[in-house]
Amino acid sequence: MEFRDELKTLKDQVKFGEFFKVDSFSNIVIAGMGGSGIAGRIFSEMYSDKPVFVSDDYSIPNFVDENTEFIAVSYSGNTEETLSAVEAAMKKGAKVHAITSGGKLGEMGIDTIKIPSGLQPRSAVGYLTMPIINTFIKPSPDDVDEASRILADLDANNTVQENIATEIFAGRRIPVIYGASPFRSIAYRWKTQFNENAKVLAYSSYFSELNHNDTMPLRDTYRKDEFYFMAFDSEDERIRKRIEVTQKITGTQFKKIDVRGTSLFARSFYLIHVGDYITYHLARLRGIDPQDVSAIEDLKKRIA
Ligand code: PA5
């Protein structure tokens, strides 16, 4: 499947209705790396009823026990850090679940939701995230419909995103993405999409934390014109004020990224997809295959 066609499946992925049956629990741990790991990060910003720990490591936190709902997310099912975390969670007696298209994880005999194969892991963000959201948040059918509708609109018209990619490409600039709660993880998702799809280094951070560090180099760094600064628009007045004052006192112009949708669910997936298209167009302009992750695969083989 062409990468652009992979992106177009997101509007259907958000309708993926699978969920895990869970009883009483004290905390949630979600383990995964890269394009799979983003599922836990996105979920952790939507949910705050119980503690959520997002693990992107071989090991798991000490607090994991039989009251932990532990969800391993790996598209291939063969990511060694995630498999190692699963084994550790099983030893601790946690309630272990998995989301995968197959691989070793799919054969471990644990409670597993199988998702369709044949996509790049990062293009399966809906399949990877929806089972977690369905289990613990249960979005309303209206929210799901809204998300699907605005994603379809973006599939049909992404000229704004193409123009941003063109500006980045014209200056061979390094993308800098600034988010704010509840979209801090999505700023990071954009960074990783720039890395894997367009094969460019990128940087992300978020308000208001960046007002306690990045604000200095935003004013005083060297080679500033080599960066392309973007900031997600925010519904929070204090964050809006911070964005405005940060631009003013540092003499930096941020490209404002508008967010569509009424529900947090729809807004999150819309923003994810905006990043998908900017990074896809940048890859296209560079003449680079957005599906190519050969260096990542090579590294995995060499350390196996
Ligand atoms: O997007 C990618 O291909 C990577 O970031 C992978 O998701 C990452 O290497 C982890 O692999 P998997 O998603 O199969 O667990």
C-alpha cells in the first residue's frame, strides 16, 4: 500500500471497537517503543482517573504488581524492549494484555487484541491506541464520528500542510514543534514522524515548561534562521498568552497550528493527522520514501 493510502486508513482506524475486559485495578502501565509506544503517551494525556505510567524501556517500574493493568503495544510483536517488559510484568503477577499484529508477542498466550498487519507501525496509530481508549475512556459514538469526519476532510484537502512542508523544505530547516497539554505527546509524535517519514532531525517541547528553558535560546541562539518553529494553538488563555509573549520577547515567529474538532478525542486525532501530512509532504518534496525505516531495521538485526 502507498504511504498516502496508509494515512487515509486513520479515519476508519478510529472506529476500531476492540477493548480489554478489566476489573478493579490500581494503576496502568503501557509499554511500547517508537511508532507503537506513542499509543501510551497519547492515552496518558486523555486519562487521569488512575495513575498511568508509560514505559519505553527493557525494564518496568518497581510498583508493578497484581493490581496493575499492563498493556504491551508492539505493531510487529517483535520489539525486544517491549518483550522484555512483558516478561518482567508477568513475573510480577500483573494483568498483562497485548496489542499487536503478530510476532512473538502474539504467541505468548496473553490476552491479546490482534490488529491488521501490512501498515507502517506509525500509520497504525488508531489501531494501536483505540483498544486502550475503548477500555478506559469509552469515547461516545458522536466523538468517534466527529473524529472520522474531520480526518476524512484532511485526507481530501491537506494543502495547508503541504505548504508548511514546502516552507520547511525551501529553507532546509529543522522543525521545532511546541505543544501544550493535552497535546504534549502529539508534539513528540510530530517529532518522530519528521524523523521516520521525512528523515530529518526535529525537536519538540511544550508550554509552559519551555518558558523555563527554551525561552533563552529562542532569544539568543545561533543559526536561528535554520529552524522552523511551529506552535499548536491552545484553548487555554494562559497558554495563548504565553505563546504570544514568548514570540514577542524572543523575536521568534511561530507558525500557528490550528486544531479542529470539539471533543478532546477528535482534536487529538486531527492534530496527529496534521503532523502525518506535513511529514509525508516533506518526504515527498525531498524525494524520500516515507515508508523506508531500513536503518532502524538494520540496527534491530545487528543487536539481535
Ligand atoms: O515506526 C516504526 O517503524 C518504529 O518506530 C517502530 O514502531 C518501533 O521500532 C517499534 O517497533 P514495533 O512498533 O513493531 O514494536
